[in-house]
Amino acid sequence: MSNMVIKQTLLSLAVAGAATLAQADVVIGVAGPHTGAYAAFGLQLWKGAEKAAADINAAGGLNGEMIKLVKADDACEPKQAVSVANRLVDLDDAVAVVGHFCSSSSIPASSIYEEAGVLMVTPASTADGLTDPGLPNVFRVCGRNDQQADVAASYMVGTLNAKRIAIIHDKDSYGKGLADTTKATLNSYGVKEVMYEGLTRGEKDFNALVTKVRSVDADVVYFGGLHSEAGPLVRQLREQGSKAIFMSGDGIVSDEFVSVAGSPKYVDGILMTFGANPTSYPSGKKVIEAFRSDGYEPEGYTLYSYTAMQVVAAALSNNNLDPVKGADWLKSHSVQTVMGKKDFDSKGDLKVSDYVMYEWNAKGEYHQLN
């Protein structure tokens, strides 16, 4: 082989190697309901993760490598969540996942990620059963159902002085879990619910259920579930003349709640538990301004998703991009985020939860009460 050929071969190998290095990516999945009835929440997750990844990449990436996001649509269906989790692991080579949204998706997907050594940080799944098993790779930057149940129950008993509480849930890991923990907390206060019923996700006609609510003369209706069912339910309650106060959890934190209810007048006075206003943290001011300058209001879980990406980035960048070591690192290190400092316990839960009460008004807007 001539010297010229050898030089050309070496040059070709060098160029190919450089190209490979230049194209190296850290693949992170963003898993949630990107289509279907709960797509509004999927958009919040995507917007937050997308903005965080862009900001991290603009600052040099993770140890010099760029983040590549992969959108994984589970439609809040457990079987589909398992399918997309396997795809992220086997085909996309994801090292971490921001997601899922629904607890019923996060729980089955988490074991797939654990087996593959993939770091999982959910912005929104609150079911106690997600972290209680103690999988080493699972974290959340939101609170737990039992924590928001405490806030809801104490408000119903202490502030509303409720005596006749009807509890309704959507039979899902999140909704039923939230309803059950709220029920248990109310019972511990000596308040026995006058009704406990389940509905099915996707249903729109709740008139028979509403008739039952009216028959027990409930002064508060507590709903464990998402906005897509809460909206029609509250509208039909009002159309049948029920004056009961309607309360729910963080599954209705979306402007789409107003549209599925049919009118802002139907959401007026509705109460919900959610974390302290995500846009109130000084550390997130610049990011919030950037979102708004782009014409997007970072509502609901948008900043939670941005925060989850920051947690993933800190874990990976401080551990040579190793997600297993990163997961272990998170349990002994704080992470500074757009929603303040985050510290995790041995199960992957936040050491400090900040659930508070919110109220919707006749303009179709919600504001923090305390």
C-alpha cells in the first residue's frame, strides 16, 4: 500500500471518527400523553423538557455532549406506556426519561427502566405506589397523593366545615389513589363520607351519578381524577342544580379544564390542590420570561418538567453520564432548579412537599389561596 493510500485511509478514519464524536448524543425520553384526551398535559411536559434541553445544550450540553429528546406517547394507557418504555430502552438507547405523566403509566414503566438502568424522573405522577417499592432509579419532582390528601382533607374539615362529603374517583392509579388517601384522612378526622363511587375514564354522561350526589345532599364533592372527566362532571352537577362545593387534586391543572367543562361559569369556585405556584420562584424568572416572550404561558406542569430535566442533567453530568451512579448521587445531593433547591429521600420522593389550595374563578383562571 502506498504512502498516499495510507494517508488517505487514515484521514478518512479520522474524519469518520470526528463525525461520530460530533454526532454523539445523550438520548432522553419525554414520556406522556402526547395525543388523546390528556394531550394538554403531554404538551406541558414537552414544552418544559424541550426548553430545558435547549438551554442546557446552549451552555455546552452534558459533559460536552448534546441532549437529544425523544417524544414517547403513552396516551396515559398502561399497556402503551410499557410499549414506549421498551422502545425507549431497546431502540432509542435512552439513558434517562422525563415522565411519565399518569401514575398508571409511570408504575409499570418504572420497572422496565430499572431493569435497563435508565434514570426516571417524573414531573407529575403522584401515586404513593410509584416510589413506595423503593426502585433505585425512580424520582419525582412533584409531591405524593398522601401529601395532597392531607391538605384537601384539612381544608374540607377545618375551613369549609364540611359535614356531607361525596367522594368520586376515576378507578385509575392516580385518581382512585388520591380519593382513597383523602377518604382515609377524612375518616381519621372523624368525618365519614356520605358517598363513595367510581366512574370510568372516557365517559361523558354522569347524570345518573349526579342524581346520587343530590340524593345524599352532599355539601362537598371531592373528585380524584383528571380534567377530562372533572369538566363534564361539574357541568352536569350545576345543570342539575347541585350547589355542592367541588374539589379535586392536581389532575385538573390545565386551561383545557375550562373548555371541557363547557364554560368558565362552571369552574367558578372550584377548589384544587397543587404545588405552590411554580412561577413564583425567583430562580425561574428568566426561564419564565423566555417562555412568555415566545408566546407560551408555562402553566401547570411545564416548569415541573423543566425541573425534572435539570435533575436528570445534574445526575448525569456529575457521574460521567452514568444513569445508575446518577440515581445514587441524587439521594445525597441537592439540585438547584427553576423551582428552587430539590432534595430527595431514599425512595426518590422530595424531602419537602409544598401542596396548597387553589381556586378557579369565573374568568376560567386559577389562583393560590394560601
